Amino acid sequence: MKNRKIAEVIVQRHRWKTGRIMVLTGARQTGKTTLIRHLFPDYEYISVEDPVLRGRYFRLSASQWRTLYPAAILDEVQKEPALIESIKSVYDQWEEPKYFLLGSSQLLLLEKVKESLAGRCIILEFFPLTLPELRTTSWNDPVEDSLFQAILKNEAGGDFLPSFLLDKKMAEKQKAWEHYLAFGAYPAVSDEALHAEERYVWLQNYVRTYLERDIRDLASFRDLEPFVKLQRYLAENTATLVNATAIANQLGLTTKTIQRYIRYFELSYQAVILPAWSKNPTKRLLKMPKIHYLDNGIIQAILQKRGGITGNEFESLVVAEIYKQIETINATVQLFHLRTYDGKEVDLIIEMPGYYLAFEIKMTERVTKSDAKNLRGLEEILDKPLKQAYILSNDRETKYFDEKTVALNVPMFLG
């Protein structure tokens, strides 16, 4: 098993007075159930997916819940939202019971949670494994912060190793990175007992299950074909601007349908949508966002290809990893892409409380000064200081282009 950094957060917050009900949501197969059952083995496990037992749980009174299940894990609870009302009633009447509510549908689960459990629960989100988590081999292995996470926590400065070759943990970081490139980061495909073919088949089945279960739950589709067409289109065009009207014309759908479907991808934890940065917050909503698939293994399965990635796929898997690592440590930041009228483009801007971090992502194995061109003059555009600009690539040598711009190897920085 791979250890999860979120484990310590869950244990800590469940001890809080406000942590008697923990809501854990995230994509299917990201390890929610496995981790919670490992952390809390004495809690009764209840699968709400079982249609026979679901009705029996639904008929329990609040006092029966308190007596029979004073500490329980309710899995896929969005399948029977009325159970959330039962848990609310128990919470309001007694202080002892504690519950975990798990669900893979953010939309269905959180809508009901916000209606019934506002102020009564703590919500945490699960994502596929991060690179530091991929490096672990058991529950007992500590999950180290990446260099990036240490920078976010202000626990690391701007002094970087001159080469990835000098990193004492280069071998294990590189191994995790190569797995991430080939198969993505879902826990199931990280099992070292699996051979490559098993992993590819698992990813293909995941895509099929996602369409047949998660998306049908979200939208009650009668015909999945339009959604499947968009899924493939977005996989082929990850790391590009989302022009809903142009996509609609190409796929023969309406602009509103495209916008709604893209929202489903985001709500079901399949994609990250980066808004465009602007000094004017209102304009951020009007400019075209950029879409990144959250897992490279899923892209490979959708496109039915094996090995070899494009520059856009490389950009997406780096942005996705940064996004997961931010979420894992609950950092309070905002992510944007930047595109100016005169053609300046920056792949990722992270807005911190008092400054910005900027990132250019290049698949090259040899970074040159020209790769930093879009980062020059960036501070003149932004409304807060630019603390540091990074070029992330496959180049193993660390290179400084000015006092704020440094090129770093991706697995050294994020591994």
C-alpha cells in the first residue's frame, strides 16, 4: 500500500469537536475507503451501494443509529441522500456518535451536505497519488514534502542543487516519475505486483466505469455518445484553451451543452480548469479558461495509446501534480494561466497571499534562455510581487537566468 499525506489530517481533524462528521469526496478508486478503514478499523463499514441493505438503513430511527452504529463509515452515501438526514438527526441529539460519509460524486454528495450538514461537518477531498506518495511502499513509510511543498510552506528557500544527479533520492524520485508518466497515479495501478498489461486494462475499465456510473449518476444521460465525443476531444486537446463555442461547432452540440459537460468533468475530478489571470477579478470569469486532465493514465486509456507523451500532455501532468500537492497540504492559494493580448503566455500562475509564483513547463531535456522569454517582464503585469519564476523540464541541470528565474528538473522539484 502507498501511504497518504492526508491521513494525518483526517486523524487530527476527526478529534476536533467539529470533526464528528467527516465528509470525504473524490474520484472513484482514489483510496478513500481503503484509507479510512485502515485508520479506523473499529468503525462499522456500511456500503450504501448495496440496494438490498440500503432500504434497511433508510428505515432506522436516529436512536437506532446511535445504538447500532455509534461510529460508522457510510460509503457512496450519495446513493441514498436521505441517510444524511438521519446522520444529521443523530448529530443534533447526541455528542458521542462519529461518522465518515464517503462519496465519489462531488455534485450529488456536496449538494445534500450543504443543505443538511452546514456547520456540522468537515469536508476533505481525495485525489490520485502524488509523487511523494508514490515513493512510499507501506502505510508506515513517511510521506515527505516535495521541494515544491516545502516552498509553499516557506520551509525552503531559493538554494537548489546544481543537478538532479546530486539528489540523494534521485533513484526513487525517478522511478515514481516514470510510473506517473506511463500509468498515472491511481492507487490500484501503483501495485508493483501488476504487470503493464494489467495496468492498461485497469485504466480502460476505469474509463468505462466512469462513463457508465459516475456520469450517469450526475446527468441521468440516456445517450452517452455526445459526452464520449467530448471526452476524447478534451483528452486530445488537454492543456489548451476552452472555447466552448468552437468545440460545440466541431462536435455538433450546443455551447451550453459543452459548458455543462465540462463542468461535469471538473465535478467528477477528471479535470482541472485553470481560469485566466486578470487584474480585474470579473474579467477572469469572461476570459477563456484552460483545461488539464487530472491523470495521464486516464488520457492514455481514453486515446488507447501506450507510451510516449505530447508536449501538452507533459504540461497537464505537471500542472495536475502541482494541483494535487497543493490540495494535499491544504494550501490557501489560487491557480491561473496567463495570456496577454500581445502573445505572452505563462502556463501557471500561483497566487499566494502576498505574492505570485510563475511556472513555464517544457518537455525539453535541455533548457535554454529562450525558454524563459515569457517570464521576463511578468512582474510589470502582475498586481503583487513575483517572488520566483520556475521553468520545469526534463533537464537535469539547474540553471539560473536571472535573480528570480530558475530552471529545475521536474521529478527533483515535485518528487
